[in-house]
Amino acid sequence: MQFSIRAVGPEGIETLQLEAASADEARREVLARRFQPISIRQVASWRRASRADFDLLLFSEELLALLSAGLALTEALAALHEKEQRPAAAAVLAALRASLADGRRFAAALAEQPAIFPPLYCGLMRSAEGTSSLDSALSRFIEYRQRIDQIRRHVGQAMIYPAILLAVGGLVSLFLLGYVVPSFASVYQNAGRELPMASRWLLQWGRMVSEHALPVALFAALVLAALIWALSGATRRGRLLERLRQGAARLPQVGQYLRTFELARLYLALGTLLEGGIPIVAALELCSGVVSPSVRSRIDEVMQHIREGIPASAAFERTGLATPVALRLMRVGEHTGQLADMQMRAARFHDAEVERFIARFTRSFEPLLMAAIGIVVGTIVVLLYMPIFDLAGSFQ
């Protein structure tokens, strides 16, 4: 929460803006800065902190470094709060400090902010509190996030060049259709020659744009604004990525590797939680937040099978959540008591498989995309110049 505070300081009465979990926390912060508060007023905020405002991986790395240096948890959080300059992140840390000051355990304090700390993170910390191994839990989460982020970086890097090609090709096509074609249409308007049908259609478009430039520009701007609004809303609600995933899943081979990538995330999260000492049923429940709704429903079936006494490997096989490699590794883990390690091995195996597919897909997709853009631009140019070729032929 944000507070507006009037206080007496070294230079007289001043107005301070602070992020704090409560008015008492804000008062303590002001006193720590050697100000004497006169009034404290909460300022209404139009939005709450989200995961985009708080870097959970950075927070975990910094907290682990301070704990490894010998600081207590409360001291480490106080140090992180005092050095934080971003208001949203400072408010999250202030809320954690206030919850710990009220006597709550660390995992319970984290769970009070579900928009920032996912259930998987809270579950790891709750398990660590029982064994006094908070630093180990943080290390496991950091490794988990780094491996997930590594795959995402590879996907993002692979899509940069195709995105640039699409953007440049789209801009060139819009320039041709919005400026060059109307200019040629005015030149050919009084030529008095019969033009090819495709060229006539293209030039009719050019004349329409030339005669109604302002309405066309306004319509294009409205369509673009509506598209951006719809995409941003769908992204905030999580529907866009789910629809893209469903659409890509119908493509040959792409759907198979998307499923493999999602199962690898599941194996990685499950192995991380099992290494932290969380029972498998509770770990599966926490893993529901890292998978799609379709896989989430099958995780519920796996939990039910395990409660009935069926081995985890058989439960995963019955519900279709086990790849051939993962199934064999899980069976080995059940026999040796190293199920967590086998889950991590399965995740690493499939991560490498997905990375190889991304590399192959990029090498084959980029030339096809360049050829498609070249065909579109080339077709527009050829249709524009066909009347000129026809006119040149009549002179011979």
C-alpha cells in the first residue's frame, strides 16, 4: 500500500510518499529516517503488484546470498527492503516483514501474496521450514527457474529473426499498397489501354485508397487499436497463450514437441518438490499451476490413482502423462528410492530434445518465411509493372 505522510524533518515540514504493508509500518519507516510524522494517509492505488513488478528469481538469489553469509531471515529481508528503490517491489518486501513481525512463518507470509509467490514456491519454503533448510530450498527453486528460463530464452531468440522478417515484409507491403499503388493508379487512369485483370483489381484498390485516404487511414488505425486491445486483454487473462498453444498443437510434429515441453516442465517441478521432501500427492497438487488445464485434469487422476495405492509410474502411464523415457526412469526411481532424481533426469533429457527441435525448426522455417514474403512483395511489384511491359511491347 502507498501512504502520503506529512512529517517534520531537518528542513521543516515535508510530504513523503512511502510503500508499506500498513500504517504502523509506514510510521516506523518514517521514524527510522529521523522524521517526526504529523499525519499518515493511505493513497488509493489503481493496480496491485504483480509478478511482472517483482523479480522472484532475483529475490531468491539475493535472499540466498544473504542467508549464506550468516544473516537471519528477518535481517536479510530488512536489508533487501532498505535497498529496494522500486515502489511495487518495496511494498511486497514490506508486507513480508510485517507478516513476520506479527509472528507468521515465512511460508505463510509468502502465501498471503499469491499474485507474487506461486504455490510451488510457497510449498518449497513450507517444506524447508520443517527441516531448517531454507537455503537448500532456495537453491532448488533457483535451479528450477533458471532451467525454465533457459528454454524460454532459446524460444525467444529463435523467434527474433522471423519476427523481424515479418515486420519488415509487412511494412514494405503496406507501403506498396498504401502509397505506390495509388500513385500508379493515377498514372494509368487515363492510359486508355486494356489492363490484365489482376492489375485492374490492384489499381482499383489504389484509386479507392487515393480518393478516400482519410477514411481508410482512420479505419486502419481503429482496426489496429482494436487488435492491440484484444490481444492485450487476452494476454492478461491468459487466453491468448492457451489458444496459441492449442493452435500450434494441431501442426505436425509441433504439437508433439509442445506436449513434450509441457511434460518436461511437470517433471522438473515435481522433481524439485520431491527433492525438498514434499510427499508426492502434495507435490502433484502444487504442480498444477505450471501446466495447462487439460494436463491439470489428468494430474487430478494421477493423484487419485496414487491414493488408491497404484505406483506413481503406473498412474502416470494410465493418464498419458509419461513419455517412454520418463516412464522407464520413474520405474527405476521407484525401485531405488530416487524418484526425485529420475524426474529431474527425465526433465533434462526432454529439455535437450526440445532445444534440438527448436534449432531444426528455425533453420527450416526462416527460408520458407523469406520466400513467402518475397512472393507477396514480388507479386505486387509485377502486377504494377505489367501495364508498363504491355506498353513497351506495343512500341516495338
